[in-house]
Amino acid sequence: EAQVTQNPRYLITVTGKKLTVTCSQNMNHEYMSWYRQDPGLGLRQIYYSMNVEVTDKGDVPEGYKVSRKEKRNFPLILESPSPNQTSLYFCATQLAGASADTQYFGPGTRLTVL
Amino acid sequence: AQKITQTQPGMFVQEKEAVTLDCTYDTSDQSYGLFWYKQPSSGEMIFLIYQGSYDEQNATEGRYSLNFQKARKSANLVISASQLGDSAMYFCAMREATGFQKLVFGTGTRLLVSP
């Protein structure tokens, strides 16, 4: 079954405690992306990766890091989380670069930073 | 810069009725794609329908259809014969061919279907 998985699904943490949200896909998609969803703002792209070792900033990259060492995995790293990073996070994958290619989303990770 | 506008924060519809969710977009690209996603209360994002800028026919997927008016830059989602399970947030999104790495989303419309 084609899947995008994220872990953890829910996380409550404290300011400054480093955390990693994992994303894994089994569809052999080249392109992966992270979004955050906030009320009234829709989804905004944080980072994306077009292939292994190729990553770039999206619209709201401050406070986040990513890596793409393997095609299937694209972890999101918060080195020093702050309360304004409390949000719902989605990983998404896409086969390639055509504008018609659908993005498939993971189930989401709800993060609360106290 | 590309932009998506959804002007309806919330919509109500009775079961079995049709409903239209509005979406307008702004882009300078000639080639782009328009998407609609559904987000139920459980939180996942479910792809519903896609329309390409060069597609001459309006896209349809089951009870979902996309009313694409290119000159007006609108891509409204029409849900026919609404069901209680259609109650959810609906997001319109766009991808430009030159910015294929990013989907730009609207702020969403919350649809409530009543019995």
C-alpha cells in the first residue's frame, strides 16, 4: 500500500528541547516537502527536497532544518523549538516535477511547544 | 507572486443538495495546476480533484467537479448530492510550472452538511 508516514503523530515539548519529526514514503517519489498549517493561514511550505542531498527553503524555513540522506526519508528538525512553532505539520511527496503531479500528504504531526 | 483566495470561511448545506466552494487565484504563469484537498476533523489531507491550466474540459471526479473559468481566474469546487461525510475543511491550492516544488494554499472553507 502506497504510504506516507510521519512520527510522532502528537508531541508536546518544551522550549529549547531539540526534536525531530520523521517522514517516510514507500512510493519512490523524488520530491518531498514539509508544510505547516496554522488557523487562518492555510498550509505554508517550510522546506522541500527534489532528490537525495538536494534541499531548499520554502516560504517559512526559519527555525527548521531538514536532511535527505535517503530517497524515502525526509526528517524535519527543530534544533531549539519555540512556542510559535506550535502547529500541525505535514510531510508531502510527489513523483516528479510536473505541475500536474499530485502531492500526497502524510497524516500530520500535531506539535505543541510550551 | 502566486496567490489563492478562498473568501468563504464557512458554508452550510443540507444533505443531498449541491454546494459550490469558491476559489480564485492569481498567477503570471501560463502553465499551472489547480488542486482541491479535503481535510476532515481527523486532520489528514485528502486529494480530491485536479485541473490543468490548458485543460479545456472541467475536471470531474465522482460527485466533485471543478468549475474552471480561466479568464476570471476562478476554480470553484462543486459538490453534488452532499453527504454528512462531506463535512470538512476544503482547501484550494495551485502549483505553477515554474514553481513546481511548491503548492500554494488558500485559507480554506469549512463545510458543514446538515441532515
